[in-house]
Amino acid sequence: MTTNPARRLTLGALVQGSGGHIAGWRHPDARPDGQLDFAFHADLARTLERGRFDALFVADVVALWGHQLDSLSRTGRAEHFEPLTLLAALSLVTEHIGLAATATTTYNHPYHIARKFASLDHLSGGRAGWNVVTSVVPLEAANFGYDHHLEHELRYRRADEFVQVVKALWDSFDDRAVVRDKAAGRYYDPAGLHTPHHRGEHFAVRGPLNISRPPQGHPVVFQAGSSDTGKEFAARHGEVLFTTQHELGAAQAFYADIKARAAAQGRDPAHVLVWPGLSPLVASTETEARRRLAELQDLIHDDVARRLVQDNIGDLDLTGHPVDGPLPDIPETNRSKSRRDLLLKLAHDGKLTIRQLARRFAAGSAIAGTPEQIADHIETWFRAYAADGFNISFPYLPGPAEDFVDQVVPLLQRRGLLRTEYEGTTLRENLGLPRPAARDRHLQETGR
């Protein structure tokens, strides 16, 4: 299929100190202390910027990243930086790469989030991105005074209102309202300040925000929902969409569905970028790459295998089930429905054991091969309209990231898919996304 000449591959990197694979921290070449080592993060960010990545992304949950301490104690997920603190620091050691982070709409308030991401956008010169999530980990609820996790549909209704309020707060000041005119004694033009006066189902927020409009107008909105509710939410608000498709046909169907939903919302589908996950492991031969992946998979402890399945599929306890036995019947759950459905499909279609299912989930979107094979995979999916780019998670760090930048990126550049220099100064410019105009003043002040 011929591509639109204006279309260009975009790339993001999911940054985790010990790598994206759940056993990555155990790899002999991994840095198990990297999670809280700023110098390590700074070097990695500069490596990704050298590879002309559009953005680095820091995922987050506001709880321990796992339900059972027996398995958590065997992973590198027991500690991690608060993302915006880390990204603010990284903004000082990078110049071009976008800085995106997760922040939940279920256990935050719109004013907090609007202010933090506006601040990051100013600090970084227009490179901030917000990954909007509704929280997938029920354990988060107890950290905020709730006995139960909010129901799936309610979380999305809250998120929809949340994003609208945040955007209204980002538009509190007109672009040129802050004049700082010493001679006239006028810091800002009162006519350019708008107070949202929002009152809705979930929030009452007077406003305005106490910082001028972000350099990008709005920081770029990332989103990862794949359920029907999540895809409708993404079609209304998302600008870069993470997805977990593993097969080309399914990825093409998801891509077409999202673009159609965006068009139905009156948006330009070209301004909604779809990024499937990709976990590349580069070696000089395919045999060597597959051997390295198998070695990494062998590092998954049995306790971790059980909990990896349990934490992603439903509210059940697999403690008494042998890891080399079948998956038991799974009850309905209030967790991510798309993730649960993906795992059940893998288990039933492939008749996988708990261990095999854990390995499939741990491997995720792993591609083990030569630089040419990985570049071919990226190009095939891009040209087949299965992806506008990829959210790349390196199985362990820093080696696989350096290999990708040094060996795969030059191939993508020679094929005319990836930039050789950054086009603009902001994340929006580099992604090819328009800068939102300030909201109409009447809509601002009526709160609609």
C-alpha cells in the first residue's frame, strides 16, 4: 500500500529504570539500581534524543506496582520516581525530546494536573505530554481513602469531565495576555484572563489557573484505552494512542477503527496518532536474538509468573495452581477489560499454561532479530496503516536502547521513514500536531 507522502514515522520510548521486561532487572547487563539513579535516566534520555525519538514516556501507578508482596519482592517494580519530578529534571539535560508521563484522572484533581503539566511545558519549552489513564490497579483506591476501585464506566465518565476541565484551565490566559509591561504597570491584560467556573457531575472548579498558557497551548494528550469505552474516549481527546496489538491484521483493524471514530467526532484522523507497543531485542543474527530473549524469559520466577497473570486478568488467587497447569475459570472483574480479554484470548486460543501465558505477557510485543528484521517490521506496519509510530519498551537497559539507536535508527533514516534532525522546538511540532487555539471566551465562562 502506498503511503501519503506527508506521513512520517513517529517514535516514543517507555522508560523504566530496569527495563520493560518484568525480569529485565535480573539480566547480567541490566542496571537494577537504575530506577532511582538520575544520571542513568539522563544518559538514557540523551541516547533517545540522539536517536531522534519524538518522546520518552514514564508510566505510573499511585501504589505499589503489584498486589502481592511475594511476587513484588522478586521484581524491580517496588520503587520508581514520581514522573513529573523526573521529567522536570530531564528537561534540563535534553533539548528536543518530548517528555510525557502518566497521571490518573481517578485519584487526582483537574487543577493539580493542569498546573503540573503547564509547569512542565514551560520548563521544557513546549515538550510536555500527559498520558490520561483512569487507573488499572485497584490497590490505588486504598491510598486515597476508598474501599473500592471506581467502576469502569464511572471512571471514564469522570475522566471525560476531568480532561475538559484541564483544557479549560490551560486556556485560562489568552496566548498574549501576560504582557509584563513595566512602563504601564500592567502584568497581564485583564481582558485576556478567563475563569472557567466549571460545575459538573464530578467536579466544581472555579479557576483560573495561576500560570500562563502553556507554550504548546495544551500539552499533548496521550491515551491507552482499548475497550469500546476507552476507544470512544480516545477518539474525543487522544492525540497519541498507545495500543497492545500483536498481529498485523488486528492492528490494522484497530487503526482504522480509531481513525473512523476520530472523524465521527469531527476531528482530523491524521491528528490522532496510533502507537502499538514494540519491544526490540537486536543481535547480529536472528538465532542470537532469540537466544537472548529466551534467556530473559527463563529469569521469570514462578511466583512472578503467577502474579503477572493474576494482576492482569482478574480478581483471583493463583497461589495454589501449578504454573505448568491450565488457567482456571476467570470471574468478571473491575479491572481493564481490554487487557483481561486479551489474556483470555491468548489462554483459550493457544491452550496456554499459566507459565506460558505469563511468558507471552512478559514478552509483550517483543521482536528479537537483526537490525534489518526489526526495521522491516516497523516499515511493514507503518506502510500497511497499522501504526503511525511505536511506543518502544526496551526489555532491559541500557544495552537494547543503545543497540536500537545505533543499529536500527540509521536503517529507518536511510529508508526515509525517520527524521535525521528535529523539525521543530515543541513536541507538537515534531509530531505534526496542530497547536490548539484558545477556547472561545463565552464557552470558558459558561463552563461548557
